Amino acid sequence: MSYKEPLHIVRGQGCYLYDESGAEYLDCVNNVASVGHANPQLGCLYTNSRYLSSELTSYCQELTDTLPEPLQVAYLVNSGSEANDLALRIASAAAAQTHPNTSCSSSSNSSSSSTPRDHVVVMAGAYHGHLTSLIPLSPYKFWGKGGEGKADWVHVMPCPDPYRGTNLDGAAAARAVLAEAAAAGGRVVAFFCESIISCGGQIGLPPGYLAAVYAVMHKAGVVVLPPGYLAAVYAVMHEAGVVCIADEVQTGFARSGDVFWAFETQGVVPDIVTMGKPMGNGFPIGGLVTNHSLAAAFAAGGMEYFNTYGGNNAAVAAGRAVLQEIRQQGLQQRAADTGRCLQASLLSLQSRFPQLIGDVRGIGLFYGLDIVTCPVTKAPGPMFAGAIKEAAKARRVLLSTDGPAENVIKIKPPLVFGRAEVDRLAAVLG
């Protein structure tokens, strides 16, 4: 808010803004609505979070209502990349509050004066955004074509692969990267993880994997969390200064079917949830939701956070429309029902082509087919996957391939996907 007494702007025209009582204000600060507020060629009032808006506050309330109770503070941005960048800033701010006498840029205890004191843990195959701050957090990019390799302050946990039975011990992996960071003279301030590893090849995390990782990251021990235990352990999590961030940019907003957010399948409550892609149904909007403790730590530094387009009227309208459609059209239940139908169809396809389809994995409307050259060795078959994708395109069905070997066929359609579409897909693939 820009004023001690916030303005609730409800209408605009040309160079003027009007509050809820009808009072007129000459707008001498808005250089975004350059052709005037409510220009008839554009058709809507543009304001941002400088002013109160009932639509903005209503949307934030509707959004946080979909999340567990501690997650009540929303920041709106323009993309998933911006959301993850902001999450990193919040995690660093929280660490600075916890350890005010240590530098966030370098440390005399580090193995190199250029190694930042704040270290970050990510998953192998992860992609968290295209910004300069996020390429180092994205093995999908820094170990990919044109990448420059891993930074010393980034630690990569191996991606769990239930199909091949590798890297399934999340607790051991977490201990290993924490030890690695400590040996480098750093402290881990943030752990980023997609709730379902997407660019890594549609890897659905095995049950309890994230719960184990979160416990180790916060030094709470490897435990099966009983009811109510998490609430008690959160204080330890925050005191330790490690912020767990669930990247729901690809998986959020009812895609998982039985749950609204994919992290709910893991029985954990992250410290921050980031979101983007489906949030505005194509309109550029992103966001993150966190708890009051982390929001306060972020604000304590004194630097105002402001985003010109974050929370603007048009973005909020798009966001509210998406939530409304999900509710009114029953799209979460549809994703669950259609997802079960899709799973059955894909498993039937696998039974017909076991030598080619090594694994069918996913939940709701987020599935992957692991294409192999041999069901015994489980060797990836990227050439086969590419051929299937191109053949489907020729029959007017669009798929994509991903994963470290580009051998996983990704299926992540709009939530309005139904049984007729499942049948068409099955007919094309079969």
C-alpha cells in the first residue's frame, strides 16, 4: 500500500481514479495505463497493489482457502519463474534473520571466497524457471545443452525412480546434500522440489519420500509423522533456517484430481508453495503462498516488495475465473475420474506393448509413459518416444517428450479432458 490510509479504487477514467465513495483522484503516478484508465479500446480499469481492491483481496482469500491453514500470505507475480525467484528471496531473508552475523554472499568458512554462505538443494532433473537466479537451481538447464554446470552453492539430490528402483531413500539423500553443504562451508537455506518431478520425466515421488526429506532438512529426524506432529515440528524447521518450497507451477490447481495440490499426496505442508502456468488459463499470472512467519522475516529487511503487474485487475479477474470454473464445473473431480480412466487405458496399452512401454506413472491428469528399448534392462528409448510423438501428431494428437533421456511421453491435458478424449488418445496410441 502506498498511503497510510489505503485507497480502495473501484473505477477509473482517463487520468482519474475513483474510490468506493465516488471521490475523484487525479492520477499522477501510473505510467502503465499510458493510454488512460478504462480506455474504450482496452475496456478495463488497470490498477495494481498500490491500492486496495475488493477483487484482489477476495481472490487472495479464495486462493489461500485451497491451502492448509499455515499458508495464508499470498504474493502475486506474473509467472512461475518470478514466483520461484521470490521464494528464494524469502528463504534467504529468513536465513538472515536467523543468522544475522553471517553473510549471504560469501563466508570466510567456505572453501572458496566466491562460494555463497547460503546454499540451496534441488532435485536432479528439476526446472524452476528461466531467470538468472533460477538457472543455477535447474539441473534440467545447467546440465543440459548450453548449460555451464552446477554452482558450488547448489546441491543436487538424485531423482527417485520407483520404476528402476533407484534413489528411493529421501532421508539418506537429504543427509548427503546437507553434509556436502557443510563441507563447503555453507548452510542450506532452501530446498526446492516439484511435487511431481516434471521435466525429470514425470516421476511420481514414492509415498513418504517428501515427508522423510522434510524431516531431515529440518533436523527433526527420520520419522513417520503421527497426526499433529507437523505442527509441533514447524518451529524446529523455521529455527533451523531451511525453507521447504513446493514448486506447483506444473502440478497445482486440481490437476492431481483427488487433491487440489500435488504436495498433499505426500502428507506434508511446505513452507512456501509456488504456482504459475494454469493459474490464469493462459493469462500471465503467478504467485506464491507462505506463512506469516516467513512473510514477516521477508518484510523485516525493510525493502518494500512491489510488482507492477502482480495483482493487477485483469490478472486477478483471470485468476478468480479459473478458481470459479474449477469449482462450478467440478474439474477437480473430473480430473480424478478421467485420470483413473486414463490410467486404466494406459495400463491396457502397456499390457499390449510391454517391450516398449516400461512404466506408466502419474496421478489425475498428469501422466508419463517411460519408453524403453528393453523391459529387462529398462534402457531408455528416446528414438521410440520421439517416433510415437511424431506419429501421434500426424493423427492430430499432441504429446511431448521429456526426461533426462527424452524417453518419457508426457500427458498433461486441460482439466476439461474427458473420457471421449481418453478414448481418442488410446486409439491413436494403440
